[in-house]
Amino acid sequence: MSVSTSASAPKYAPFTILTTSYKSVDDHPINVYTLVPKLVLANITPGDAASETSKPTPLPVLVKFHGGFLVTGDALYDDWFPQWLVDYALQHTAVVVLPNYRLLPEANGAEIMDDVADFWTWLRDEFPRYLSHEAPGLQVDLSKVLVTGESAGGYLSVQSALGSSAGLAKASIATYPVLDVASPFYTEEYDKVILGAPTLPKDVLGRHIQSVEDEAAKNGRKSVVTSATPPDRLPFALSIVQQGLYRKLLGEDKVLYPMERVEDVSAQNVPSILIIHGREDSAVPVEGSEKWAQKAREKFGEGKVDLIVQPGEHGFDTDPSVTLETPWLKDGLGRITEAWLGVK
């Protein structure tokens, strides 16, 4: 069993962490981490793999995409992994799967979505075999997959629910997701105070983009960046938003824009979606979630999308005071649990 040594955070103490890659781009592997509850492994013996009567029940899967404006972040970055979500996974004895993906501005939106699609293909086709090798006797139930994510990861969670998971995702949780990507907040330049940070000099991002272009011209291919531990690259992310360059860097394909993508998706193919957002969010305005939820309900029906808006800034749910017993969260998770696991 190969175990990652990169995650020593107390939050991950209940899990054994496995590390592999789900694809490579220009010989650059894109990592995916699997968190297996240690209690599950403790109850599996080598004989379980061979005995039909002693095989444990296949476990549900929780997939989480990390945030960071699609510019920074890492799948194992624990500061952006709320404790309530860790507890939710443990409560339902879920195997947690954390994929990285290519990042802006070295990649564009179409390339990021290619990574997302390739990850879901790997999960469907390769993941069970990978687990059988790394943890003999451990099985997962791919009919019970929940996709989650915060901020840009929330965007990828909703994108997965809208079709990028090829039907694997049975429910989606998106916390403060970037959904109205074509709004003036992301596409126009004006003074924006994001998370208390002042407007940054334009050349912070300009110099970086120029270096990326120079390297591509010199080597005939773009750099591949799939991981950054904040605050690394966070100034680039803030500058992209402040200068209104998000759409330029993301691209124009309709599939990149959840607000527009809703129009092309059938209601029967969309799982239950829960969106959680802070009213005072300065990094991802709550109006985007409100606008998207309204449009999605009109297209898919009232029962498909729940929106919970609570007082708070971006990342408010990472506060330890938010637990599975917090009334608004407990109520919101009810429908998701039923859609994910088939139980109330």
C-alpha cells in the first residue's frame, strides 16, 4: 500500500492517504489522493479479498475538488477542507477522492474541463482496480458518488453535476461556487476589495503571463501547473479577478459557463444540488449563486436545487463552529444524503 507522506494535518488523522495520478500531460502527472477511513482498513483482512462471505459492504465515494479561482490550491490543502465535510465523510464511512487539475493561466478552461472529464473516466474505469491493488478487500460503490467543492471547486462540482461526471455524480454540494462567470465582477476592471486585499499592480499578473508565453514560444509547449499551496499564486488569482480577465483566460466555450450550460442539460440527468454561500462573500458574490439557482430551478424544477445563504465571508463554513449539528447545515444535507446514499 503506497501512502502519501505529504498530509500530516490533524484533520486527516482518521484516514490513510493513497497517492497516484489519473493522467499525465507532457510527462507531468496529475495527482489524485484517496482518503480511506483507518477503521475500515483495520477491519479488512487478506482473506476478505478471497472470501465471498466475508467481503465488506462496498463504501460510498465522496469526491472533492479544491478551490483557488482555478489558479492556486491543492487537493490536500486542509485549510480549505471544512471539518464538517470531513465529519460527514466519516459519518457515512465514505472513501474520499481528491483530484488535482491544471491551473490558470498556464492552462485554459477547456483544458481544465478535459482534466475533470478524464478524472471521472479514471474513477469509473480504473479506481476500483487501483483500490483492489492498494487495499485488497476494500470495495467502493460507484452508484453512490457525491461530488463537492468550494469556490472554484464548487464550480467544478456543479459542472460535474451538469454532465461532466458522465452521470457518476448522484448529488452535488457546492460551497460559495463561481457560477456567474460572465458577470461584470469577473469580466470588467474596477476597484474590488477581495478578502481585504487591495487592488494589486497590473504587472504582478502581466509579468507572469509573459513568462508563460515566452516559455511556450521557446519550448513549443505550455508549462503544466497542477498544484500550489496558498498563498502561492494567490496574487495572480486576485489580479485576474480585479482586472476582469477571467473570461479571457478561461475561454469562450459555452460548456465553461454554468449559467449558460443549464440551457443544454435535461432535468432528468441532473442530480440533487446543494449550494451554500455567505451573504458577505467578497471573493465570489452571492448574487451569482442566487441567479444560477433561480435559473436552474426554472429549468430543472424546484426540487433539484437547494440554496442556503448564511451570514459570512468567503470560506465561512471552515469555522469550527459550523458542525453537522448546525441547524441550517443539518437540514440542507438531508436531501443530499438521500440522493447520495438512498437513505434519509
